[in-house]
Amino acid sequence: MSARRVDLRGDLALFAPELVLQILALARASGVLVLEITGTRGNVFLRDGKIVAAGVEPAPPRGAARAGPIDAASALAAVREDLGTMLTWRSGAFAFRSGAEPKTQGVSLDVEGLLLECMTRMDRVRGGAREEQG
């Protein structure tokens, strides 16, 4: 984590990403939640408790590289995909810095609805993997 001022920090083994996001949403927080696991960093930017941007660095492969401006639907899909990736992280660290702003904006998503959507998708993927094993 960077040496900048941090308002909240912790261990992802104790506080899962979805729990931290719910707390920040309830507090109507504005800033960036930084999640770090070995070799990977995720950023979730919030404004008044709503997700306005999210990304994973280094970005996981997605087939075609993102180049140039993208439309709102593509931006929303990228936020959902990156957040879905971060929700699987159960080790590493998190830190929240209030006041940080994303370089680009274009979405304003309700945390609860987005978490429900991502968790449902993860359950479907896990269910499909179990069916293949069985």
C-alpha cells in the first residue's frame, strides 16, 4: 500500500471485499478502495457510496485489449468484470483513501445491486464447475 494518508485498512482474510464495500456504501464514502494480492492491485472508486469506476492492474486478459474510448455499455461491463475478479480475493490487504477521484468516470452503480449480481454470477460459475466434476 502507498504511504499516502489511509482512512481505513485491513486484511482481506478477515474482511472480504464485499463486506468492506458494503461498509463504505453505508457510510456514503467518497474515495478509492485499493485491494492488493500478490502481483495484482484492484481499485474501486466510490462517490457518495456508489461505485463510479473500478479496475484491476495488471489487467487480466480479456481477449482484445481496450483501446481508445469505449462506450457506456463496455465501461459498465469492464467494471462488473473487474469487480467480480476482486470479489474472489480472500487474501491480501485493503486500504481506503477518502477524496481520491478516478481518471475517467461514466458509471454510478449501487453497491448492493452490483454485489448481488457479481455474487450470483460467481455462484453460477461454481455450480457449473461442480456439475462438470460430478
